[in-house]
Amino acid sequence: MRKLFLLCSLAVLSFDTFAQKFVPLKPRVLISTDIGGTDPDDNQSMAHLLMYNEQFNLEGLVSSPSYGDGTKGEILRMIDLYEKDLPKLSKHIKGYASPAQLRAITKQGRHGAAPYKGYDKPTEGSDWIIKCAQKKSDQPLWVLIWGGMEDLAQALHDAPDIQNKIKVYFIGGPNKKWCANSYAYIAQNFPNLWMIESNSSYYGFFSTNNIPDSLSNQNYYQNYIAEAGYLGKDFKKNRYKGKVKMGDTPSLLYMMDGDPNDPSRENWGGSYEKFNSSPRIVFNHNTTTADTLTIFSIVEFHFKGPEINIPADSACFTMTVQAEIGEQQWDGFYLDKGDYVIRYSPKRSETLTYKVTSGIPGFKEQSGTFVVENIWPGKPRTTNYQLGANWYTDRQAPQLFDGIWQGGETVRKWRSDILLDWAKRWRWLQ
């Protein structure tokens, strides 16, 4: 009965996959991921990448954990699983990368968030981004960011010329919160970078709205993966227990469906529109509920305190933010002459409270509240980052919201097609 169910389900592939469009050139792709950190959805996306890697010229797999304990060792572990499944996959598709090729392009990037200036020291990962970007090629290097932007910021700082040789798809939202300093550095100093900033559209991929029950986040694993191969068995081992999330996968889907040079097109990875002003909000006072912030914005809190003799840009105080999901702590930095600053980026609409503390003698405890509104990018401000002609973000049209998530419908509408297409490849491993 189960086999009959799978065959019937897969039969619809011939009707559904017409949505996938021709990709003019196999794209050059480098992935920057925080895999192995706090959120195992990167492992799910890595499994998807490995099973579809024949569609890309993969040039880099960089571990860039701005938060958590991710390392390149976790990427290598996934490659080991792929190596065991490769004989079965290769019976159906030619052109898969060899495990040795993938291991050779796996690099370690920065551990932890950048200081206030947005960059710090070169890493194996940031140097590899530069090396790949500077290759002679008629194509750009596509840098798909699944975690923090620290290694990209470092690469741009060390080799500014690569700005015109790369194109970036950034899964923002919560990732932007963890890498607010490196994002701010890029937006302020490289406004002419070609960038897709997907802060909320990608939520459409793990939406629960208008999804067939057999393809739901809860049921997809048991119906289509079912411990198929080594990658399938691993898919169920983390805390999601096989529940589909894969929040970074839309960056890959974007490269698989049509011409990636046109962000406005309808495609599996979302449709995006230009924006020329990224919100930056600056406070020189403790905020109250009268202070309203834009979701996904970069918020700077400036405080006055004692003058101390430590290097500029040293982390020396803590902001503890109380949100619906719990308590989180963020580092604040000393600039100079008694000036202290911290950046924050809110990822959802809610009312937040915070407390600022430090062990520095004479540093007064600070506290406040602010309201986050679900409008992106919001109203123009003189403090905003002024962007060039090639920054794109989530579409604002009300009909393209998926629930509260702006632009989410531009991804959600293709979800069944995508998962059924993937189901074919899982069947090869069963």
C-alpha cells in the first residue's frame, strides 16, 4: 500500500514540475553556512544541496558561524554521508561532484560575530571567497549566505575589487540579527554590491498554509524520505526529528529555476524587488513604547559612560533582550571618550524590553522598551543606509504575504513542486 501511495504521488511530477524553468548557464556557487550551530536546518539544506549538486559549479563550502558552534567538520561529516549514497545517485544523474572535490573546497571561516567595525582578521573562509571571486570567468561568483556575513565582510574589506565579481543571496531575518555589525559594514561601504536580501520570503518554504497533508512539514519525511540512504537516516537525527524546515534552501532554489540575474522573475526561490534605502535607526536615549522600530532594521543604541583605557571597539558591556522566544544577550562595544554602542536587528513584530549592564566601575545600568512593527523596509530616514541600483528584497504587495511574512507567497506557491521533485531523488536511495 505504501509503495502504491508513493507511485501515485510521484506520478504528478510530470504535471507539476513544468514550473521549473531553464537555467542559461550552470552557475558558479559558494555557500557560507553556520551548519552545526544552534539551528540544524542547515543540515537539511546541505542534504538538498548535495543531492542536487550537479546543477551547480560548486566552488566553496565555508563554515561561517556568527553564533553557535558550527565548524567545517560538520560540512565534512555531511560529505561523508553523501559519499556513501553517491553510487545510487550516480545511477540516475551524471555530473555529481566527487567527495574529494567537495572536501577540497570546504573551508573554516570566522567563529563568532564581528566587532562593531564589522570585520576583524582574515580567515581560511574569507581568503577562499577572495580566491574564488578573483578567478578569470565570464560569470559572477554567487555567494549564498545561510548564516552570518562575517566572512563576506572580511573578504570585501581585504579585497574591495571583488564587489563587482560576486552576486549575493543572503538569507536574512534571524541571521541578520546575529551579524548586524558585518551587515552594517557592507551596506555602508559597499552599496553597489549586487545583493538579494531575503528577510522573510524564505519563510514560505516551511509554511503551513495551503499545503497538501502528504507534503506537510510533519509528514513529508515519513511519506517520501523514510530513512532513505545515509542522508535520509541523518535527516531525522537532529531535534527536528525529520520535520522539514530548510530555511536556507530557497537560495539554492533561486539558482535552479530560470535566469538568476533577474530577481523579479517568478521562480522557486522567491521573487524580489529593488530597494534603495536599508533602515538604520539610531537612539541616544533609553527607549519606551513610544519608540517604534522597523522589522529587520539595524538599530544602534548609544550610551555615555566613564572614559576607560581599553582598545577601541572592545566588547565591554551586555544588552539582555527579553523577547517572546526567551532571553538573549548581545555584546556592546567601547568606541572612545566615554562612547558606548551596540547594534541590534529585530526579526519579528513584538514589544521588546532590554537591560544594559557592565562590570566597568561607574557604568550605569540602562533599560528600556521598544515596539517592532511588521513593515519592511519602512519609511525613509536620514540615518538609513543608501543603497545602489542592485539591492533587492522581499516584495511588499499585501497579496504576497504568507501570514505575517512579507513576500512569503512568492516561495510558498512552489513548495509542492519542489518537494515532489526532491521526492524522486529520495526514491533513488530507497
